Amino acid sequence: MTSKLAARLALLCAAVSCSVAAQAQDNMQKLEGFKSTGASLNIETVPQGGARAAALKANLKQVKLPPGFKIDLYAIVPDARHMAVGPNTGVVFVGTRKTRVWAVSDRTKSRVADEVKVFAPSVSFKIPNGLCFSPDGVLYVAEQNRVLAFPAADFFYESPDVATAPVVPQGELIPVEEESFNHTARTCRIGPDDKLYITLGNPFNVPPKEKVALYDKVGMMGIIRMDRDGKHREVFARGVRNSVGMDFNPKDKTLWFTDNQVDGMGDDIPPGELNRATKAGENFGFPWYGGGHIRTVEYKSETPPSGVVFPQVEMAAHAADLGMTFYKGKMFPAKYQGGVFSAQHGSWNRTTPVGARIMYTPVKADGTAGKTEVFAEGWLTSNNEYLGRPVDVATLPDGSLLISDDYAGAIYRVSYAAE
């Protein structure tokens, strides 16, 4: 390629990028002002039947559950990651690590989706992984480096244009120079204090020492919180390597979260984590600890902060603990009510993979964790092949449990009927 041609291509690419960015910004301004963007009314939908559905249903026959439980295919949803269930309609909004958010509808309440369609196609998303609803029906979408709010999303999702407003403008969730392809999946929750909580990973396996002060300041390697309009941002928890799942215990209002721990230390260390934050300002040990009580090689000679909070539960190493929820439904037996369901995505860097399952952790009367057990497994075969990789868990209004799977591109529904 000649230097002149390369230069022309560079200018063309820059012009296209600028045009796309300008169009995206123009759309945002129109949506904030409740104006039409001119987007097509023919919104992309995902077929729900056929051979693909049959294959997914066949795979579910391999999944083992406790007696009385069954699992069914709820919806085919490409790249399905974290879920938020509409408080008014039960529409399930599903994030991805790509460019789409999906709206999953079950209008007849037959407990299987009748439509899966793109949500807000006139909005240009970038890694809209984290979704959460406020009690009054505002959907928050936490992207790689932006947070958007969609008032009454579960009523107005049918249109390509949906009212929206930035809570955190593009490029202000983390420093732009710290954007990476690694650990970019955010999650969010509205706390009992009516504040918005967001998990922020860091781009490294273990960050270099010169990065720690910056990350400590902005809340990377931690969990931040802010008013629902984006004001009064603060760091709520530090020492968190890459949390991709959190929820509040409705009984004592404490924040629990999963954390993915350091890779490359061996097959069996360090453990994954399920943590409990009882107040603002706690430090959960990373990067001084790689997981649990295991010190990292890079920071072994450094003195950890005082008062490090160690996990409530040490999970299997490299199982990749992601989404979690406190079970608030009534369908399941009393044993499960008030406890934690959490998803293990499965290993990528372990000699023998582990994970690809749903875990259950009871919560004792004093608010601490009981003994964790496997609730659903079978997506990892005896040949170490993945049939699916669970990402998140959420509860439908009827008390059944949804499980998202970004590998198979599906959402499953677990229900219970006493034998």
C-alpha cells in the first residue's frame, strides 16, 4: 500500500468515525428532548423456534437440579449477559458485551418469551453489560464508559426511540486513557439509600504499582455510588479486582458482590469470592491479595491496608463468579428464600475447567453466609466442553429464576413444583 493511499484511507476512516459519532450525539440530544430520530419502525427481532430452540432444549436435559425443580428455555437472546426485570410489566431487559440491549417479552404470562427485540435501536451502545431498575421504573444501563437512564422503559420499549438521559456522560465513568478490552463489563444496582451503585474493574490481571493511586481515586478496582442523577459520586468499596455481580440483602441492607480473582497463579489458587460490604470505605484486599488470603506475587513485599475485609465465601478457583441475586420470590421452598443465587461462568485458564453452574449460598440469622452448594450444573460436559456458560440470575414476578447464558445465547427459567 502506498503512503498516499494509506493517508487517504486514514482520512476516510476518520471522517466515517466522526460522522457516526456526530449522528450518535445528535440522536442523544433528540431523545433527551423527546424528539424523533427518524429511526426505522421495523425493529430487529430474534426468531424463537426452530432447530436452535430444539438444540437448546436438548442441552437442558443435561442440567441437574434439586428435587422438585425443572429448567426450561425461556428465550433465545444472542450474547445474553446481565438482566433487569421491569417492575411493572415483567419485561426482561438484557445487556451484552457488544452493542445491543434486548427486550424480552412474555405478554401472555405463559412463562416463555413470545418476542425478543432490540431495545432503543436509535441509541449507539458500547458494551452495555450492566442493567438495573429503580423501584419507580427507571432502567439504568452501565456501559464501558457511560451510564444512561431510561424512564419507564418497560412501558415504552416498543418504539425505536425511547426517552433517555445521560447519568454519567460518555468518557466520564473512568478516565478515557484507562479504557481497555479487558474487564470492561460493569454492573449496577439501586441501593436502599436510593443511590446508584456501579462496579468498576481494572484493565490488568494485577495492576502496576504506579496505577494504584489513580484507580483508588476514581473507584476502579472497586464499587462507586452516586445520586441517581450522577451527582455526589464517591468510592464505596476498594480492593475489588473485577466484580461483575452485586445485590443488596433486603433484610439488613448490606451489599454483597462477587469478585473474579487473579489468573496465572495455578489451577487451584486463588479462590473466587462472594463478599459482604457492611459500610462505605471498606477495602477487600486487591491487589495485595489475589483472592481470599492468597498474596499476589507482585505485591507480596508490600504492606496491605489495615482492616482488609476477607470474603464471606471462597469459591472454586477460576470458576469465574459473575451475576448474583438475593432470592426474594415465594415459589421456591423456604430453604432458598432470602439466600443468594450466583452464576459461575466457567474457567478459561484452568487445566481442567470448573464452573458453568449456579451456586446457592444461604444467609444465616446474623447476616453472614452459610455453606455454599451447587444448585444447577451440567453445562460443562465430562469431555470438558461447554454447552453453556451462565452469566446472571434474576427473579421473575412469579418467583421463578432466570439464568442468562452468553455462550449459548439464551435465557433459561427454573421453576419449582413440590413432588
